[in-house]
Amino acid sequence: MNCIIVDDEATARAIVEKLCNQFSELDLIDQFDNAIDAIKFLNQHQIDVIFLDIHMPGFSGIDFVQTLKNPPKIVLTTSDTDFAIAAYEYEAIVDYLVKPISADRFEKSIQKIKNTSIHIPVESNLNPGSDATNGDLYINIDRRLIKLKLHEILIIEAQGDYIEIKTTKTNYRVHTTLKKIKEKLPNKTFLQIHRSYIINFTKIIDIEDNSVLIEKSVIPISRSNRPELMRRLNLL
């Protein structure tokens, strides 16, 4: 089984590496000190098992798991027992190893990996917002219907009982909710990255820390929406 280690601590990686080398069925392909580099690697390689630390700066192990669309089997490695119950809410997580990890406990984890199968759901062809396939969206402003080209929309911002739609040409203020307009937008192009913002994913210029840049606007990324954003990125 091909496996990788993701842990920001060099000593912890070395310990797991030593344990992996004791089992002929494990083939350690690589190891990473951060989740972002691991995501890039997984976009290019097929892996069977990930030994994953929970507490990593900037992007936790749970964030990492939520990012993966079709995750391999995951064994969490951590010194914190508080996440044990929450961890098993994710089908991909097959075991939870508390540091320091003993050889006997690691061996039991390998058996769990062998005995556990993960069901990968088949995605439906019907997505919310799929009705907006003609590339147009009509908005009602002062009893007048205005047609917007979807590819011209940059950002949609919630402002109380209204939303502001920022396009490449001008801005529109519409009396509706972010939830309602989200239902009309194609998921492949638009993404909600904050409770107050929906963005045109194709218009992102730059991403830094917890914000994205679209034209001259800096839009915050909420913690709960960050995993989906990272999943969609075509990382090199």
C-alpha cells in the first residue's frame, strides 16, 4: 500500500517513517510538513494511506480531510485525544493514533487499514444551480428585468435584505438573499467562500492567507468554506 506522512514536526515524521518501514505491506512514497504541499502531491499521485497530524499551522488535519474529494484511507496521528469522537464522523478516517505511538498500537492500525473499505459516493449529474445553463441571469430592479451575463459577474455580496452584484461593467443592488441567488448559479463557476460573499471562481487573481483577490477587491475566506476552495484549486 502506497502511503504518505503529513506532519509539521520533523521528529514525528521520523517516528512514523520508522514504523512504516517495519511493515513490508507499506510503501512510504513521500512525507510533507504542511497540508498544501500534500494536496498538490495527491492531485498528481494515487495514494492508499495517509498518516496525518491534526494540529498543523494554517491548515489543520481536519481541514485537510474536508478538502479531499475522494480521500484514501487516513490514520490520524496526534497528541490530543479531544478530536477522537469527531474524527470518526469522516468515513475516510480509519484510525486515531495518540502520540507517542507504540509499535504494537501501530500494528493494530495497519490491520484496521487492511480490514476497512471506503465507499466512494457517485456524484449526481444534477447539481443545484444547473438550471442556469444558458449563461444568463435576469435580475429585477425597479420593476425592470435586466439580463446579466454570468461570465461578467465577479462578486456577489450580501448587504442586509439586499445583495450587491459586482460585474466587469457595473454594479447592481437587488432586493433578495444570497441563498436565493446561489440556487440560480452554476456550481462549477460560482462558489460561496464566506457567509456574505459568493465569487466567480474563474476570476480569482491571487489567494493569500485567508482572502482572495478578484480585480481590485479582497474577499475574505471563512474557515468553513476554505476546504472547498482548496479542493477546487488546480494546484501545481
